[in-house]
Amino acid sequence: MDALTAPVLTFSQLWADTIPQRLLAQVSMARMIALMKKQQSATDVECVIYLYTRTLEAPMNSDWVDIYTHLSCRTLENLFMEDHWNEVKAPRELTEWLQHALNRLRQFIYKKRRELLKQKMSITTKEIKETPKVGRSSTSPTQQASFDF
């Protein structure tokens, strides 16, 4: 069950420490809800976190800005009852093209987080076999992965 143990993906690990804690705190619950709904894709909050770290690297084109602002506003509204739609002029609905791009991002994040968890589990298993009395090495709760924008 990767919902509780998988790392949170970021575009750039350099910006991981700037992710708002209130968003990070919502990841596990959002993943559990997605798991109960049998969704095999990244959650809104995971996508917002990933795109947040992407925005800090370089400007994005207007399509990705629309996706990011739409997703951010929807997430803030659903999780914290905050309405920022008019402030940031976010589109309330995504076009079919933008929704397709978002779905690709969701799949990328989901697959990458599962790959990273499998790697982490295999490393941990090897460490336990090799040094059973030594504590496990600590790993970062966030991991970097690049998506082709």
C-alpha cells in the first residue's frame, strides 16, 4: 500500500523544503481516498505540489499555467474552503486538451511514485539482510522526477 509510504514527487528537489506544510499534510488522506475509489493516478494535491516546484524552476507556458491555477484553486477550495478563482483568474473548467495533459501528468506521478517506492523497498530489504542490527537509513519524504512539459 503506497498511499502512506510512497514519497511525494517534486519537479525539483531544490524546492522541496518550500512546499507548504498544509499541502504536504493532506497527501496521505488524499491518497487513501483515491485508493478507496480505486483510482490509479496521482491526486490533485500531489499534482499541485509537483507543479508548485516546477513553477519555481522556470516560467511555464500558458497551458500549464491554466492547469496549475485551476488545480490549485480547486484543491484550496476542496481542502480549505478558500476561494481564489477570481484572484488568479483561473479557468473553472479545463479544455479537453488541458485535461488530457493533466491526466498524463497524473499517470506520470503515480507511476514514478510507485517505482520509487519499489526501489526504496528493495534497498531497505537489502539493508536489513546485510546489516540486521543497524538502523535503517533515513530517506527524504520527497523525491525528484522530471515530467516532459
